[in-house]
Amino acid sequence: MTFKEFYIQWYARTISFAREYVISKDDAEDIVQDVFLQLLPRYDEHLHRINMVAYLFRSVKNKCIDYLRSKVIEQKAVAGMQEEMQLSLKMKFDSLEVLDDGLFDEHSIEEILENALNTLPDRCREIFVKHKIDGMKQKEIARELGISEKTVENQITIAYRKMREVLKPYFPMVLFFTLSSLRA
């Protein structure tokens, strides 16, 4: 039997077989076409040594498995991205829900920032203000206060963490006003 005869005899059957697993007719046709294209150069060589029909169906089965495996991975990736998007949207929604309309003036933002600073322990606040507001370098702060640079660094890290927690509900608005004042 020539390759052309083999192809004509088994093409439609293997597509039907593949469709049982991959659902889409186009995907089934692509899989079967790939198998026949791989079989073509070796057809004459294998013709008398192996059962070509069994080889054909095993090849289609394996291609279907590969296809389905890739679809499962793709679906997991899509689900992960959707979950991440939902979390992001929920965070934005929650942030807008708690947003007080009175926050839209500069004095309210300043008050929120001042209140957040006041939640810091005295020494931590002093170091944070010297670094972020007064623009002092960590080395200068350490020398002025008679403490190590590592202590200054740790206190700044603690201040960032606490400020982030306190300002979390207001983050979009604080960011907006901070960026707006930087542009002005």
C-alpha cells in the first residue's frame, strides 16, 4: 500500500479518533496532519517492519495527550492570572469603598500623613523625619544621634513597614497627591 492510499484510508478515521479527545475539529485535524507529516519520510522504511495502523493510532494518541497536557498547563496559567487580577480588583474596590470624600484636599492628606508619623515610636519617628523629610544621609543621622548606621537603617525599615500598614487604606490617594505635588 502506498503512502497516499494509506493516507486516504486512515485520515478521516484518525480525525474522528482525535476529536473524541480534543473536541475541536480544527485541533484534531492539526494533530492528524502532524502525525502524517512525521510518518511520510519513514513510511516505506516502516511499512514491512511494524503494524502501520497501530503505529498511526498510537502516534495520534500521544499527540492528543501532548495537546491536552499543554491545554491543562495553559488553563492553570490563565486561572492564576485571573486570580491575581481578581485580587487586584478587590484591593482597588476595597480601597475606594473606604476612601473618605474629605480626603480630596491637601490638608486631609497632610493630616493622614502626620497621624501615620505619630504612630511611630519617638526615636523611630525622629530618624525617619531626619532621613525622609530633612533629607539627611544615614551616616549623618547616626553621627548626630550617636548611634550606629545599622540602627538608623533598621529604624527606617521599621518606619516604612509601620507607615505602609497605617497608610494602606489611603495608598491610592496618598500616591496620587504625592505624585501630583512632585509634578507641580
